[in-house]
Amino acid sequence: MEQEGRSGAQSVERVLGVLEAIAASPAGLEIGDIADVVGVSTSTAYRLVGVLHRQGYVRRQAPGHRYLLGSTVGLLGIALQQQVLATPAVQRLLNAARDELRAPVYLTAFQGGEVVVSHISDSPEHPRIGQLHVGFAEANHATAFGKLMLASMDPGDLDDALESTERRALTRHSITSTSGLRGELARVRREQLAIEVEEYMPLLACIAAPVRSARGSTVGAVSVSVSADEFRSRADELERVVRRTAWHVSSQRDGSHPS
């Protein structure tokens, strides 16, 4: 029994070693590379990768024979963001903002150039945007929190993102040109606030303020959505509460604010 336990633990360590090796290589790894990094034979590497592939932790690049991280890893990342960012204390802050503004409030995290919706504080009286759910968000060029994420990028990373991402016109107000989006992102950096009015959906508006790490970098956002007409009449109030809530959420993250 003891020998079986050691053997099982070694297998688990090797599987995790494969996952870590693939995660450390942005371009992915071939089986031979995996075997070398983990220190196992090629046949063992095939067996370990097969376990991860069946469970969705890795995927095979086509064409080619390289292995990359799979969608299941992304789900774990989402769960981690929920556990780390949307603590009970943070959820209370979001609920308080929802009740004060009488509108749904969203907490998003920025992860490797992606936006992850970590928590949504809504209610039957104040329902969320129908297309938004906890998980990865899309259309960063047309959402307030997406603009905030893009504006927080280093210049080189932003250039890569703008060159590699297709920007569809979701409405007639969506900003799709590179020059137009760069101008909008410059405004977001200057004001430390992102706004979109009927860019993501007709008749809808959203405003987002940055959540910061203890070192001051932008790691996420607090945002609220309302109708476009309501936004125009309540912009100052919405901005005040969103900025305040984002500041309190940031304080929770660096431990300087009591739970």
C-alpha cells in the first residue's frame, strides 16, 4: 500500500510538471520537449499528456504537434479570480453600490490581456446585461471595462493587441478604427475612467473605474450599467459611486481596509 501511495504521488507530480512546463512556454511544447523538461521517457510523456488532454487541461495545436493550455485551465483561472477578488467583503461593497445606484454592478479582473467578469451584483429589480455572465468577456473595444484594460497595457502589449484583434461594429457608435480607439484610450488614461454609451448595445451605457493592486497597477474594474438616457441624467452620481467603490475594493485587495 505504501509503495502504491508513493507511485500515485509521483504520477500526480509528473502530471503537474507537464502542465507547468506547457504553461511556461507561450508557443507550446512538443512531446519530446515535454519529456526532457519533466525528465521522463517519450512514452510516459504521451501518457501524461493524454490524461490532461482528455480532461481539457491541454489542447493539441493544429496543424503541428505542439500542446498548449486548454479551456479547463481557463475555468480554474476564473474560479481563482472569483475567490481572490470577489471576497464576501468585496461583494458587500458591490451590493451596496448596486442598492445606492439602483443598477447592476460588475467586478472584472484583467488577466493576460483578457477581461474576466469575476462577480455581478444584480437583482430582479436591477438585472444584469443579458450578454454578460461570470467568465471571459469579449469586445474590449466596445465595453467600459474593456477600454480600461486596454488603456492599462504597456505600449508594446497594446500595439500587439490592437494589431491582432478584430474589432466589429456592434452598434453604429462602436469605435472600430485603430486611431479612434487610441484617442479614446488616451482619454481613459487621462481621466482614469472609462465610459461607453450605446457602443456595446443600443440604448445601454456603462461606466468603469479602475481597481488597483498594492503597487498601483490596474488589475480590474468596478463598473455599472444603465440605460443611455439614464446615464445622461445621472452621469455625475454614477461616476462618484463607481470611483468610490473601486477605491474601496482596491483597499480590500491590499489589506488596508477592514472586512
